[in-house]
Amino acid sequence: MNATPDQLPNDIEEMKRLFLAQSANLEQLTAELAAASAKLTAASAELAAAKAGLMIYALEIEKLKFQLARLRRQKYGSSSERIEREIAQLELKLEEIEAAKAEAEAKGQAAAPATPAAPDAVTTDQPAPAKSKKPRRKFPEHLPRTTVVHPYPHACPTPGCDGTLRKVGEDRTQILEYIPGHFKVREEVRPAGSCNKCGSMVQAPMPPLPIPRGQADASLLAHVAVAKYCDHLPLYRQSEIYARDGVDLDRSLLADWMGKTAWLLQPLAEKIEEHVMAGTVIHADDTPVKVLAPGNGKTKTGRFWAYLRDQRPHGGSAPPAVVYHYTPDRKGEHCRAHLAPFSGHLHADGYAGFGELYRREGAKLDPVVEVGCWSHARRPFFDVHASNGSPIAKEALERIGVLFDIERPIAGKPPEVRQQVRAQLAKPRLEELATWLDQQLQRVPGRSELAKGIRYARSRWVALNRYIDDGRLEISNNAVENAIRPLKVGSKNWLFVGSDSGGVTAARFYTIIRTCVLNGVEPEAYLREVLAYIGEFPINRISELLPWNFAARKARNLAA
């Protein structure tokens, strides 16, 4: 409001003070306006980039659908087996591109300006104008149904009005649930009431769903995710299975659900990675995976990386966890980027990409200490003995086997106990093994596989012996190889990843599902409960939903 002349002070000094205060306020407002303008410009650029990305996804999806339809028309020709294989490839690529598109859409919606939160009851003076909507999906009549009614209040909520409400209509929303073994439809009924005096309209809000305005319950999303990423069943095969039960859930719809579910779970996967990298001892390994190359229908080789933190073998209290990453190749820059926040002991194979981690310096990048794996050192001797029955290879296997025998009784013991036992029993045998290997190297041909195995072990002797002096360390890297194994089993089923974006999404789901398994939490039951309210859960408390915290909280609730 502008001041009148009578309201202004007559004192010159007071006028100066008032003028300076107004000038400072104007400068502050100008700075805030400039900052808001810069944010708006950045948001506009981000939105434009997102729209361009979505358009690229849409064009790629249309192209693949056209190719798929053409192949299906040719399916019963002379090359039907080859065409069947191409159809499977395109189905997998389509589902992953559609999932990536859905995830990008979810990110874009989250970045849009927030709307005011809905009150407990939606109240309007006049009915909202009708909107053109896509017809809602109808589920088969044979499915069992339950009805949940959300009544409106009896009295008119308009201040000063003492009228009563009468029913003028209702909204019905069908939600598809998955109860292990069968589907079920839950119908949410929300009657709408109108005041007999002032005409105000009242209706209870729709209960929140994992995917806003969707028709999938958390139980169904959890089932589809676990079937794909734990049981390794592609979405197009799941769609065929559901169709046999009379439920039409096409692959593109399932892919849309998985893309949006992946976006919901991203904060959890990031928290799991923070937990893993905060450890002082972790295990690392990688495995190749075939990926469809864009454009030519052929495959290239991508990579899944696994990083495991597990203190249980030395009696530690930190929860076990594993984080997965996908990369389009095996360049060392990838694993070094993943491990940038880590400092401590790293169990790994002899991959050269880790080399810079062991040599890095600086206050923020302390060197990583390499810990060798005796399972890797043992493998060449096993291969030689299996191929020609070499007595030298057999003796090497027996000597290494004794080292593993020493470890079994001390599994789960405190670090100081493990270190003491190793110093007494394993250290003398390692010294004998080093002398024996050097002697055998003089007796075998220098280019033989046996000589290569001996040189591999001796060249990495310091790293292979590091576990002796620290009870937190392990004799092998088998723990993370066990975490990699489910991916190898799955690849025999789905054969390849449909795209690089599909690999990134898969790594996120694998991170959450395999961490559940490590903590004794059933993945589908976990996702069923977490997805029910993660969308409404405060982001600054997201750690409460991590598998180990979730299990502990559930146990407390049961006890109460």
C-alpha cells in the first residue's frame, strides 16, 4: 500500500534511513526475481529436453511395432524359426523402451510445478466441467471382487451453512490386485453429495495409488517386477500367462508400469548404494550380458557390475547389501566412477581397470587396498588338472584346499579370532606354498598353462596374502560371485537385454531385490508393502524403507 504525504517523516535523517531501507528491499526483490527467472529458464530447458526425449522414444516404439507386425505376418514362412527369434528380440526391446519412456514421463511429471495437496474431502461450489477421458479398462467379470465405499460427511462443510447433503452420484474405480495365485478386483466407490441449501458438492478423495490415475495395485506391480527381475520372465511372456486367466494386460501396459515403478524405487536404490560405499571392506565383480544394438538387430556386449558389503563372515553388525550397475562396455572408467566414494579394502579379480584405484592419491581420494582372491588363483590349476591330470596341478589344489579348510571353522567369528587362527595355521602354509610354487616353475615348460597359473599367483602374492593380517577380510571373492550368479542364470532365459536403458532399469531392480534376499526379506512381500505408500513417503525419511529397516519395523509392529 502506498504511503500518503502525511504519513512520511519530517526528519531528514529518518527520511534517509527509510530511503536506504527501501533501496535495500528493492535490491533484494530484484535479486530474487532474477534467481526465479533463471530457475524458470532452466526448468523450461529441462522440460523441452524431456519432451524431445519422449518424442524419440515414441518414434522408436512406432518403428519397432511396425517391424514386429511385419515379422508376425511372415511368421509361418520357410524361415519361421529365425523370425520367431527376431520377434522375441523385438518384443524385449519394445518392453524396455516403453519402460524407459514411462520412467522419463514420471520424472517429467515430478519436475512439474506442484499443485496444492487435496484436503480430506473435496468440496466445490459447482460441479467440475466434464473432461474427455480415455475409457477405463474393464476387468473380466469372473474375477473375485471387493467393494470399498468412501462416504462423504453428513453435514455440509461450507462455513455458516447448516444444510444436509444428499447423494447426487458416485465415482467407481476398479483396481486390479494380485493375490498369490490369482487376480482380484477392488472397486473404490466414492459417492458424491450435494447440499440441499447452498448446493456445495462433496466427495471423498481417491485413495493414493503407486501410479497416479492408474489401475494397478501395489501387489500387482510387485508381482510383475519380481517375475521379471527375480524369476527372469520377460513382460511379453507374462502378458501371455495373464491372458490365459482372462486378464488382458498387454506388454506395453506392463512396461509402462515397470518404468514408473523403477522411478519410484530410485531413491531406495541410491540409499543402498550409499550404504555399500560407506563400508570399509567390499567385494566387486562383473559379468557380461548381451544387449541388442540399436538399428541393426544384432547384439553387443554390455556389463553388469556388482558391489557387495557383507560383514556377517566376521561377525559385523552392518546389514548386508549389494548394488548393481549396468554399463555398455567394460572400460575401467566405469568401475572407477562407481567406486569413487569408496576407501578401504577391495576384494576383486585381477582386472586392470581397478589398477588406478590402488594408486590414487589425495585427501578426497585415498588409495583403495587390493585384496586378492584365492578362488581365482586356484582356477588355472583346476583347469590343467581337469584336462590332463597333472600331478603338480593336483598338489597345488590340495595345498590351496588346506587354506580354505582353515577358514570354515572361523566363519562368523570376530576379526581378532580369525586373524589369530590365520597367523598360527595359514601363514606357515602360505610360506611353504610360495617356496613350492617357485620350485615347480623351474620344472615345467615356461609357456605351459601350468606355468601361467604359477606366475599369476606369484605376481599377485601380496594381495593374495593380505587376508592373513586382517580378520575382516576374506580368502576369496566368492561372496560377490554368488551375487552375480542369479544374473547369469537369468541370461539363459531372457538371452539378452533389450537396450542400454533396460540394463540401467534392471540394475536398479536387482539392487533392491537381491538386497532383500541378503537380509532374509521376501522380495515380493517387501515391494508389495513399500510400493503401497512410497509415493507419499517423505524423502528425508526414505531410509526407513530400506529392506533391513523395514523388516525391523515390521517385527516391532508385530510384537506390539
